[in-house]
Amino acid sequence: MANTFNKSTVLAGNKIKQKLEENPESISLRNLASDPLNSGQRLDSESRMAGDRLGSRAEEMLNNPVAQQQTMEWWEAFKMSRPGRDWEMARLESQKAKMDEVV
């Protein structure tokens, strides 16, 4: 008696098996859990989280002045918080390091 399997089920299983066999050099995080499935080594359309077209939030930011203003206000408030100040300091240090490389 021969087993018959659905082709899409077999392909999905093979894809999962392949991802489990990979040993990425870098580890990314998703929801504070290790997510090594897309370490940047395989950026094909099936493994990327982003699609080819612009995201809906990006489109809204380009076309909606109210959303742009709300986002700018949020950034200004964020910069005043402790994590925001830390982030801003790290960003400025990174820019300074890049400028030092140029000089």
C-alpha cells in the first residue's frame, strides 16, 4: 500500500526542514525570542517579511500630513524620555564615528 501525500504539504515540510538545518551566523530577535530564520543570508521573496511594494504605514506617511505631524510630535516626546535620550546619544555617536572615518 503506497502512501500518497499532497504536493504542497511535502514542499512546505521540506522548506521547514531546510530552515531548521540552517546555522545562521547572526541571530535576530522577534518578540524577544530568537528568530534565526532570516539572518540576511537568504533574502528571497519567500523568506522576507517585507514585500515588494511600499508598506501601508510608509504610504500614509508620504501622503497624509496629519500622520506626518503626529509622528513628528511622537518623536519629539520620545526624545525627551530616558530611552529616547539613550537612542539619540547612540545615533549621534554613530554619526560622529562615520564622520571621523571620512576625515
